[in-house]
Amino acid sequence: MSDHPARGLGAHEPLVPVLADHGALGMDEAELRDWGHRFGRSAHPPLIVTLSGELGAGKTTLVQAICEGYGVTGEVTSPTFALVHEYEAPRSPVYHLDLYRLDRPDQLDALAWDEIVNARALVLIEWADRAGDRLPTGRVTLSLQHLPDDPGRRLLYAGWHS
């Protein structure tokens, strides 16, 4: 994607791997994990990545693969009840947020939201729509959808949101 906003800055190249040059991919779980692993290897902090999709679409699976590719060596689990997990990686900390249980954007204050999204870190946010207008620009947006005719595959949309 030669028109990528960060290209001229030399940052985050390539944020969206070549396989997604048309913006969407259909893949099984192994392919999703491989894509996430490669994405994690190519990511540079600071970077915010939002993940959307219905329950069971594979958001946490994708986060686990991104973290592995980024260099997180510990177990990566869903922060559904803790809301935020922090992991160590050689390049920077990784914050994994799950906003599913939030009702209003003002509840983000209890999570140290401003500090997290402004940190020199990789920030992975599931259910990011719950952040409303507090979601920063300059982020990568990933969306997973079930394929109705093939339950073992997901459709991945990937793009830059400026």
C-alpha cells in the first residue's frame, strides 16, 4: 500500500503486510495466527491497534499472535475481567485492553486510559468502539468477521485510521 500515511515517515513499515494489499483477507486460524505473528514482527512503538468483531471472531487469538511476533514471551490471555493486561517485550511494553464490559467512555479514566494511549508502547484494544470519541487517531484498525458459508474461516479487514 504505497499511499500509507506513515510511509513517508519511515515508521511502521509495513503495518499492513503485503497479503492484505486489497484490505481484506479470508483465512483459517493458522493463517490468522501467521498473519498476526508477521504483523507483530513489523510493528514499532508507539502504535495503537484496534480490533473489532463479534464474540468468538478471533480477536484474542489475533492479539496472542501479534504479541508473540512482537516478542512477548509470557502467556497472553484475555483481559475481559481485568480490562487491561501489560506485557513486557524487548521493544516496548504491550498493553492489551478489552473494553467489552465498559458502558461509557468516561469509565476509561479508571484504566489510566490517557497514560496508556500516549505511552511509547504497542497498545492492542479489543471492543475499541466502547471508547467513543476518546479513541485516538493514527491507529491501525483490524476487523474480524465470520464467513457465513465457511465457519472455520474469518474475513480480516486491515487498514490505517488517520
